[in-house]
Amino acid sequence: MSLITCKDVSLAYEGKNVISGLDFSVESGDYLCIVGENGSGKSTLIKALLRLKSPSAGVIETGEELLASEIGYLPQQTIVQKDFPASVYEVVLSGCLNRLGRRPFYGKAEKKMAQENMKHLDISDIQRECYRDLSGGQQQRVLLARALCATKKLLLLDEPVAGLDPVVTQELYQLIKKINKELGITIVMVSHDMNSIIKDASHILHLKNDNIFFGTTAEYEQTSIGEEFIGGEERE
Amino acid sequence: MNNVLAEMFSYPFLTRALIVGTLVALCAALLGVSLVLKRYSMIGDGLSHVGFGAMVIATALNVAPLVVAIPVVVLAAFLLLRLSQNSKIKGDAAIALISTSALAVGVMIISMTTGMNTDVYNYMFGSILAMSENDVRLSIVLSAIVLVLFVVFYNRIFAITFDETFAQATGTKAGLYNMMLAFLTAITIVLGMRMMGAMLISSLIIFPALTSMRVCKTFKSVMINAAILSIFCFFVGILLSYVFATPTGASVVVVNIVMFLIYSGIGFVKERG
């Protein structure tokens, strides 16, 4: 059974249909990259996958073993967060909130989990630092650690490298690849940066109004829509 | 100094003012951290103006002020929250709209009924004499509720303050906790506004949080620092107000301003050093 299955899904944004007839599925262990121009509905689709928005038609099913609240999410940064007075540890720990159920406070298990995920992302040594004092790349690592606390299976990333410099961007892609391969967590990522991700992603979902492509990365490179988007200069 | 304190506590009205003030200062500071970070600072200001309108109406109808003000302000809080989240009129404009409307309606009612008397003046700028025995009891119960809810939901409040979308995506009912914050803020404002004055009560919400953020690096330390600072400023303020016979609200705000400047200085030096 797939982790997520979209069947003939239509999504509307402020009353206008942005996506229709969307069919795709995400299997456990996949690395799916969602690409497309601005306004093609990528962020709307992410919101729908997170159940923050319901599709105007069709269904989005999650596999039996995946609860909607168990999806780790790396949102685009908000202005509020830029100057937020919280330690790295506090932010990461807040990812465990969906494990609390009715309990008011975090227990040993959650604290241990936060520590482990900080270790995975190599931020244990800055756990006492203030979030607002970190660099953009470090902040993304913190948010990634928080997202890992919220999930064991699936991570949704919404333009994780926006605003980062090229070196940090590559580091972050390496990390995401590592999370996918070593921790076995399924990745669904929105990105503009085709050339970098085409090496890592196993599947591509290209949104372009009525012209939707879904398939493996190898298949994508063969299609005209893919060629156009990847850009001629990279291909000999 | 000790003499002044002993003298102060010998007046029952001052003891009452101190009890209620301390509780309100504590609640306001805790809620303030979240409100300031969520960019809802002006909600406190808007609500206090609505509270002013409600109290004037209560006076005109000759009923107990809190009985009218609490439900009206709670309703206004929910309305402001909705407006600031999903409306064509954006948050700050919506708040300005509601607060000036409430003020205007209040002033109209005053001029048609009692005219500008001491009661009205006290609603606007606060009075240390405002607290009755009943008010003290009500304040203790309500602030206890605010504090308990705040502690129990501390981790949820952190999550929705830092990142509402993430909290919602991972199954936290952000809307519900936003409503709770608005509800607790409304109650705190109504409790505090008669002592601090409708014009100045929002300072209790904004100042301790902002001041703490100059120096503190973690959410928890901002909270704790804001709470202690708020109570300290209130205490010093009321002392000043007693010694120099100045209005309570303004005195407390002045102490808050001084602390803000001191903390900003410390923060600046730390950043450089």
C-alpha cells in the first residue's frame, strides 16, 4: 500500500482551480520532487497533503500506517521566526508535540528523540544557542530536525533552500539525501532548483496547468516538458 | 522604606490593589510574550478600548462593570482574532477600526448620560481605589484559571507561537489555542484595566515581553523573566504612585519604560561584546 495516493484530485486557490486531474502515488522510500512554475499550485498541493486544505474534487488517501498528523513538514520560513527568542533545543522538541496526545508536558522519550535528531543533523553543539542568532542554513537544519521529530515515515519540504547560498544549499541537499537513504524516510519536496535535485530524486511530479507529468526521474529526462524545464545548456 | 511599605499595607484598598495588580501583571506578561511574537500586540490595545466602551455602558445602565465588560471583551477578542486571520481588512486596520469605534460609542454614551465625571476619568487612566472585595475574589479566581491553563498548555502555546502552520499540520488544533489565547487576554485586560486605565493596560502586555526579549535567548527564560519583571515593575510603580500621588497606571508604565531602556542597553552591550 502506498504512503500517499492522489486520485483525480483538483485543487482550488481562492476560488480558482489551479490543479485538476492529478493522479500520483508516493511509495515508502521514494524521493519525490514537485516542480513547476510559480502559481502552478505546488504550495497548494503541499497544504492539501498536510490536510490543511481539502481538495475541491478527488481524494487524497494516506496508507494505513501513516496518520495525517505523522507527516514531518518543513515550511517556508515566516517573518515571525526570524527574530524568535527560542533555543535550538526548544524548537526541535516542539516537533514532538504530536506524540503527547493528552499529556501536557514532554517526557523522557520525546527529549531523547529531540537529542537524536539534533545529532542526525549535526546541530547538537548549538542546541543552547538562540534560533534568531543562527545563519539561514543552520535555521533550516533546526527546522529539519523538528520535522524529523514529528515523523518516522514522511517528510514534506516546501522550498527548503530558498534564500540560502550555493554551498549551504548543496549541504542541505546532501542532508536530505542522507535522511532519505539512511533513515529510510520518504521525501516529498517542492523546489525550483532542477539541476541539483535531478541527481537525488527518484520521482518527479511536474505541475503545469493541464500538462501534468508524474514518473521516475529517468522517464522525466526523456520528455519534452522535462527537457525544457531542466534547461538545454546542461545537456549535451 | 519599611515605614512606607507598612503604611501602604495598612490601607485595605492598597492591599487589594496590590493583590489584583500582581496577578494581572503576571498573567499579562505571560500572555504578552506569545501575543508580541505572534504580532498580535495591538489586540490588547484594541480590547482595552472595547472594555472602556463596555464599562461606560454598564455605568449608564447602572450594572456592575465587570459583568458587562467581560463577555463583551471576550466576544471582541474572538472577533479581532477572526478578522486578523482571514479577512479583507487586515489585522492592524481591523483592530484600529474596532478600538476607535468602541471609544467613540463610549464617549457618545458618556456625553448623553453622566458627562465626564470621575468614574469615566478613572476608566480611562486607572484608579488605585477601583478594587472592591468582590473584584479581588473574582480576580484571584480568574487569574488562577489563566495561570493554570497557561502552564498546562505551555508546550502547545510555544508551538503555535513559533509556527502555526507546522503545529496545525502535525495535528495541533491551532485555531482552538489561538481562541484560548484571545480569551485569556480578554479576561486579563478587563481585570487590569480599571486599575491601569483603558489607555494604558496594553502596556502590561507588551512591555515585559519586549523588554525580556532584549536579553533572553530561550522562550522559557523570556517567559520567566517577563513574569518577574512585570511584577517588579508593577510593585515599584504602585510605590511611586503612593509616594508621589501619581496615577497608578502611568507610574507602572514609566517604570516599565525605564526597565526597557536598561535591558536594551544590556542587550546592546552583550551583542557587541
